[in-house]
Amino acid sequence: MQLRAAYRLPISRYDGGVSLEVGELDVVADSVIRSGMKIAAVEGAGIGLGGLLTIVPDLGILSAITMRTIQKLS
């Protein structure tokens, strides 16, 4: 629903994505991937300042960002 509103996609149900053109879906997917990469870069730079002491929280947050991106793409 969030992607539908953000990109004004003309779908009303989960399976409505099959009616969209592949080019239109590629634009949305590229945008989702880029935003995930930006968030991961900011998080990595911020938490990376702690060195080895912050590696466990860094991995946890990075995995959450990755899972959220995968969820949005699916």
C-alpha cells in the first residue's frame, strides 16, 4: 500500500502488479533499492564509528534494512 501511494501505481490488490508493464516495475524497484542503499550507507557510517564494539548492532540493523527492502520488492 505504501509503494502504491508513493508511486501512484494503479493497483488495488496484491496480484494487481501482474497487469503493470515491466519497465514501470523496474523504475519502482530501482528506487526501492537505491533508498535501501542510502539508508544502509548512513547507518553503516554512523554505527561504524564505534569500531568493533558496535559490530553486533550494525549487523542487526543492516539485516533489518535488507529484509525490509526484500519485502518491498516482493
